[in-house]
Amino acid sequence: MVLISMTMNAQTNPYRKYTTNLPFSMPEVKAPVFPNRTVNLKDYGAKGDGSSLCTEAFKKAIDGLSAKGGGKLIVPQGVWFTGPIVLKSNVNLHLEKGAVILFSGDENLYPIIKTSFEGLDTRRCQSPLSANGAVNIAVTGHGAIDGNGICWRPLKRSKVTATQWKNITSQGGVLKREDLWYPSEGYLKGDSLSNMNVPTGMRTDAEWESIRRFLRPVLVSLVNCKNVLLQDVIFQNSPAWNIHPLMCENIIIDNVLARNPAYAQNGDGLDLESCKNALIVNSTFDAGDDGICIKSGKDADGRKRGKPCQNVVVDGCTVFQGHGGFVVGSEMSGGVKNILVQNCQFLGTDVGLRFKSCRGRGGVVSNIYIKNISMFDIQADAITFNLYYGGRSVVEVMESGEKANNTVMQPVDETTPEFRDIYIEDVVCRNANRALYFNGLPEKPIVNINLKNIHISAKNKSEFYNCKNIQQSNVVTE
């Protein structure tokens, strides 16, 4: 009877295999289950003609389902043009084949709300698709969700063709420089008042309203949610980050495609922040910034929150272009621990495995296990640890020739970040610029990085600064 019970349990939860035989303790993660109740978006007056605004139809359908205990909201084939959608507990937003949810680029449809961005407590426009405090939610099916991000994002001329530059800048907007376009005067003002995309010194609601376009949201914002499933859907063209689960628990991201143009500023594929018990499996990320990124808040705000990102399995994923394939940081002030990344491929990213932070963050990154990774055409480093991150990509830093001052020690306190106990094995990389780059702090070196069965072909030799106990077994760089 015991054997039969175990077999049935494994069959009823296909995700159980991802949490067995891990190098750390992690509970089984199950997909949410929904009541056998189905409604169709068309029944609420929505038209999938690509131009009729469906915001109220989505709201009525989701509110009605949630009030009855939940179920599945069917979005049929068509282009469903809408303002922001808010998911509620026990609702599965299900896109049938050929269904496209296209979010409006009208900034006035997205209220300015208190939230978190780049690890800091701030305000942003409400996300196109969001949930806060919801339990048992899902976005499933075989359709696409488009954030209309081109209406929100700035553009660097160096990242696009002459034709793309002409087409995008002809929409209006303003030039900060000949090579940098912003979509509005308000965006330019917001940028001038900001540090790393987060405005400072804002006192009144009117001041926030004056920079509304600058407060571009993440496409999918899930905050304090539990039992979440994102499966089979395309998420694309986000205003800022693409998918951002924040302080969520028991989350499964399975067979999704998160994609942005290569020129998308801050166009990360996935930013998993201060989450617990997460599976990211069989998914593809084609990003304008980092592909799969683990975060836990920034500086004093992150340390005050005090929620590490922990118990995460990344398995069978592919990352194209972008600044990094698998990334930790730079916002890691709450800590990162118990992470397994395996059976992944990074094709054309700036960096393959990227660990980044800087003084002021604090936090500890430890107990990270990475194995069975294949890389090709890596524009900068196959593996990098950089504790002097300043907001630019590794390629941009290398092209500038700028070198961090990594010799002057500073006092160690709660603001000093720490990276230690990281295990990387069975990695093959063909055609990188530089093989390995480890650049730690003199007052808190990178400690106990274990490299085993690593084979990297690169144009430039590896560099190691301020690191201790770097164990290398069968590491070949050529």
C-alpha cells in the first residue's frame, strides 16, 4: 500500500521530480488546482477585434469568478486590447491558441501605485497584469500577452538599425542626446531626478504625476502571492522587466517564452525577488537585459525587508542574447540561498553565469549549485563575479576599458555584500571573450567557489582578484 501511494502521488504531481535529491532541503511544489467552473471573456461583452477596449470585461469576469470561488477564464482566439488586468484568488486566466492580450500604451490607464522596483520601495505605474496577496492563481494556455513596451521604453541609437531608429523616434518624444531618445518630456524629467531608474526627492502626488511615463511598469507583477502557475504562454514586449514575482511562495514557471527586443532597456526576462519554493523549468528567455535573474531587494530597503530568495530550481531553460543567462544580483541585500541551476543553455548572451553586487548592498549569497550548462557565442565572460557593479553591462564596461579600484579596503559592516559556497560543474562554453572573471572586495573576498569539469574556449585569459579558496578540478580554458 505504501508503494502504491507513493507512485500515485508522483503521478498526480509531475513537478515532484524537481525537488527530489536536491543538495539542500526544499518542500515539494504543486500546481494550483481550480474549481470546475469556466467562463468566456466574450460573455462579458468583450470584442477581440484589436481596438475595442476590454478592460471592464476582464474586471467583471475575474471579479465574478473569484466571488463564486474561482475557476477558469477563457480568452478565445482574437486580439483583446485592454488596460490593466488584476488577477484574484482561485482564478486561472487561460489563453486559447491564437489569443493575444494586447495592453494599451495609454499611460493614463495605469494608476501610479506604491510598489517596489529594482529592489527599492517606490512608486510605479500599475502593471498591465498583476496580483497582490492572491492565492491559487494561474496564467495558462497557448496564447500571447503583449505589454506594448515600445510606448514606454527609451531607446539607444547604437542598439537599433537606422530604419528602426527612424520609425520609433518618429512617434514624437524627445532626444536627451543625439543617440538617446525618450518617449516624452515627462520621461526626461523623471530620468533627471532618478538614481538607477528610481526617482528621488519626490514629495507630492503632483510631482509623481509629472513623470508618469518614466514610471514604466513591469509587465507581470505578482506580489505576496502563494501557489502560482505560469505555463505555456508567451510574455513579450514589456515596458520594463517582463515577469516579476516578488515575495511569492510556491511558484511554478513552466514552458513559457519571455521575450523582448535586444534594444529593450531594463527588459529582463524573469526577476525572481525574495521568493520561496520556486520552479523555473523548460522555459525560454530572449531578453534585452538579464535572462533569469535572482534578487532580494536593494540596500537598506532590502535589508529591512529581510526576505532571501531561497529554494529555487532552474531546470531545462534556454536564454538568448541579454546581459546574462543566469544572474544573481545586483539587488541581493536580503540574501540568496539554496539555488539549483541545471540542464540549461545560454546562446549569445553577454555573460553566461553572472554574479554581481557592490558596496552598500549587504546580504549573503551562498549555497548555489550549478551543473550541466552549455554556452555558445558569449560576448563577454563565460562566468563572472563582480562586486563593483555600477549599472552597466559587462560588454559596456569592457569596451570602456574602465577598471574598478579593487585594492583599497573599506570597513566591513552590514552594507558589505558576501558571496561564498558556490558550486559550478560540468560546463562547456565555446567562443567566449574571456573565460572567468572574479573581482571581489579586498575587505570581503569571494570565498569557496568550486569549479569542476569546466571547458571554455575564449579569446582572453581568466582574471582573479580578491578571492580565496577557489577550488579548480579539471578546469580547461583555451
